[in-house]
Amino acid sequence: MTTSTRYLEAPRRIRAFVRAHETSLVLLAVLIGTIGGVVVLAMSVAVAGLHALLFNINIHERLSAQSSIDPLRALLIPSLGGLLLGLVFLLLSRWRPGREVDPIEANALYGGRMSFRGSVIVALQTIWSSGVGASVGLEAGYTQLASGLAASLGRAFHMRRNDQRIMVGCGAAAAIAGAFGAPLAGAFYAFELVIGGYTPASLAPVGVAAVAGYFVTHGFTELRLGIVVGAVGDVLGRDLAIAALLGLLSALTGIAIMRGVTLCEAVLARTRLWPPLRPALGGLAVGGLALLTPHVMSSGHGALQFASIVSMPLGFIAGIFALKALASIISLGSGFRGGLFFATLFMGALGGRLFAAGVDMVWPGLNLDPNAYAVIGMSALSASVIGGPLTMSFIALESTGNLWLSTAVLAAVIISTMITRELFGYSFATWRLHLRGETIRSAADVGWIRDLTVNRMMRQDMTTVDAAMPIETFREKFPPGSKTQVVAVDGEGHYAGLVLIAEAHAPDIETGKGLAGILRHADVALHPLMNIQEAIAVFDAAEAESLAVIEADGDRRPLGTLSEAHAMRRYAEESEQRRREVSGEI
């Protein structure tokens, strides 16, 4: 994680006021929502400008809505753009080693702390990736920059850990609300994916930020942000069961897409190409696909027009679906920056249209509404890849205004999410973290568990003895009741085991020998960097009430001791503290 060591700070009196009054969070949320809306506008205009400049189209037109693109531009711009992006990655790896933290990881592991500079870098990389035509969405950049700015604002006011996490959620809520013209979806995106849950304390600030972000972007109708759906027919009871089947298929498709991105990365890594050539090669491949249809380029905002989707020939729809999926997999797998949110909405709408046509062929009398199933497919596929079933349901509701359709959507996204978690276990964002060695599956705050280490909990006032000491000498030095246990070490000071005072004074212990015969847990010990969960697991496996803490570098020198009872008590205390923070009791 890359963070700046210096942040701007608000004056002390203002900081104290903000920390003392819950309503002050709402006022900050209005500011964050406004900032998030401006971020969406600025990034969208920047990408539109790049498309106009590089692909010679009108700035008010969408790249993915073009009927054709100059073949030379289609091939050269994504490939050269990818090469330049790869060179930037190479330079940044020397200037800023490590990687930037996204909002989900920040809230799960770092108490909502994000790098402002790193967020700007990610946003610029996302703008460039989409601007040169890579099949990636801007939503990852929107939320990264808006949440990064919100995190910096929270740190300026010295926010408590939970309030800091809420600020990050406010930034993401504003960005998604503005990008999709859906404040409810933006709020629940923050609750489900960035904060990791809904609480009364987070409702007001997140909701206000989402509404503010929506109104800031809603005034610029020429950008045509959001999803516009035409009239949808009646949704009947049968559609709930059919939508559930579409949810199942969407889950399998979403898993295939996520696996495909990973496979593409692995294949390119095995080629041992110079790293900057990987996005260049990916850009060339996307450009080649764009020669077949420009719909595969960029995020797909222009291509996602429901009226045109419904009227397209089925063979053409199937072709666009396959090419868009391939273009997204190649773009992300080769190293372009961006997300899959809007891409999966587009692919899901195409897939829903194909599904409705397929069911009608098998059962002609049903006459399924293609518009309705495009919306259901759009939501179900995104729920599989992105997560957030309620987020996707609210996008459908706010796009159509049809409550009954949203009921069918909810059935589909529940099935899609459940199957994805059962068969795959992750959303796309948390899957990428898993590949880097993290084990988190959501933004739920587990960072405090990592912070609660053995080093923080152990007692350092231990007593050590030579493991070769005769038992008689030991009994004289440590009479019953003097201590509970001591740490035995060998002649070089390395840990040899624990000696229980009561056991050393037991009448059936043979005298005339050293302590070796009564040493406990000689092969089991804790390390100072273990977190509380890892320590408790060692206690359970060893069936021990107390263990020594030794150096983790192989030297095995004792540092202290820790009892299971103390570890469990500290875990309970910290859990209660987090519960009270989340519920707003403190």
C-alpha cells in the first residue's frame, strides 16, 4: 500500500466539532457527493475528448456506437496506447513500488486509508485505457478517485476508523450514483461492496452523498450518463421462475469471464514478453475485434441502447456478445486499467435478449418481452461479476421505474450471486485481491484483526531457565505458588519448551534428571507478527492454555508468553468495540 506521509489537516476546533457531532458527517457527505459528481463529469469529458481526438469522431458521440472506425486508427491507437501505458507502469514501478489500494481493500484492511496521489494515478490510467479504446469501464476509476478524495478529507479531520470507512463509502456512492443516474444504486453499492454492510450510522451520510453526486451529474444531460430503457411489458408470475434460470446462466457466464481474465494474464506472463508489450499486444487484439464491430471498444455506453438491442438480428447480437466478452478479457488480462461494471451490463443485456429469444423458440407460446429480459440479464450478469444484488436491483428499478420487473430482477440476481459464491467464491474485485495473496471476500472491516498481533498482546516479563537444570535445583528456585510457568532455553538461548511449576513439584516426577522430561510445547510456539485469529488457531491445535512467543526468523529466541484466556479476552474486547462503532453507540 502506498500512502503519503503528510496530509493537510483541518483546524483543531473544526476537527473536534466534526468528531463530536454526527450531523457534521452529513455535511461532509454533501461535499464528498459534490466532489464525486465532478469526478464523474471530468473523467467522462476527458474520455470523450480522447475519443474525439484519437478516433476522429464528434465529441458528443460514443465510440462504441459508431457503425465503423478507420481501420488504421482501430489497430494503431489501442496498440500504441497500450505500449505507452505499459511504459508508464514500468516507470511507476520504480517511483512507487507496490500497488495502489482500491476502496474495497482500503475499507477491509486499512481502516479506510487510501493514497490520494495513487488514486489520481489510477484514475488517469483508467481514462487513458478507455480513451484509447480498450474494452474497460470507467467505473473503477470513478470510485477510486472519488473515494481517494473522500479518504483524504476524512484524514484531514482525523476521523475515527469507522467514520473514515464511511467517508470512503460516500465517495463510491456519489461516483456510482452519478455514473448511472441512480442514487439508490449508488448508496447500496457503497453499503454492499465498499463498507461491507448497512448500519444506521452510515445511512444518512452515504445516502446524502449519493443524492448529491446524482444531482451534480444529472444537470449535464448532453453526456447521456446512465441507462435509458424503453417501455417494458407486463411481468407475470412465470417470469420469476424464468428469471431464476437466467440468473443461473448469468452466474456461469460471469465465472467464465472472471476466469478468462486470469487465464489471459497467466498466458501473457508465461510468454515472458517485455511488460510494456503486453498491453500493446492486447490493444492490437482489441483493435482487430473492433474491425468486426466497434461495439467492443471502450466501456460500451454508446452500444447499450435498449431499443437497438431489441431490434438487432439474433446472430448479430450473439456475435457482439462473444466479441465484447473476448475484448474485455483481453483488455484487463493484458494490463489495461478499468473495470467490468458497464461491460457486464452491456453483455448481460445482450445475453438477456438472446435468452428470451431462445426460450421463445423452445416454448413459442410464452412470448417473453425482450426488453424485460435484457434488463434482467443486465442485472444478473453484473451481480455475478461485480457483486451487490441489491445494487443491481436498484439500477434496474431506477432505470425502468417498474417495480414488478425489479421483483424478477431480484430473483435473478439472488440466484446469480448465490451460485457465483458457491462455485467461485468471489466477486471480480475480491478475486483479483485473492490472486495477490489476500483472503478477503468483502469490504467488511478485518483490518483490526491484523492489527491485533501477538506482539501487542504478549507479556514480556517472562522468566527463563536452562533446560539442563536439575529438577531439584528448579524446585528450590521456584517453589509452589511463586509462578505459573517459566520458559526453558538451551545453552545457546534458543527456546526449548515451557515448564509448569505445579508439574515440576508433582510427587511422581523423577528427580536427578534435567527438565527435558517435563517440557511442554517444545515444538509449538507463537510468532510476534501472528494476528489474533492465527494465534487462536495455534492454541486450538496445540490444546494449550499458554504458549511462548519466539522470534520468527528461525533464531527461536523467546520474546514473551501469551495465554489463550488473555487472547480471547482481547478479541472479545476489540469485537465489542467495533460493534459499538458500527452501530453508532460511540
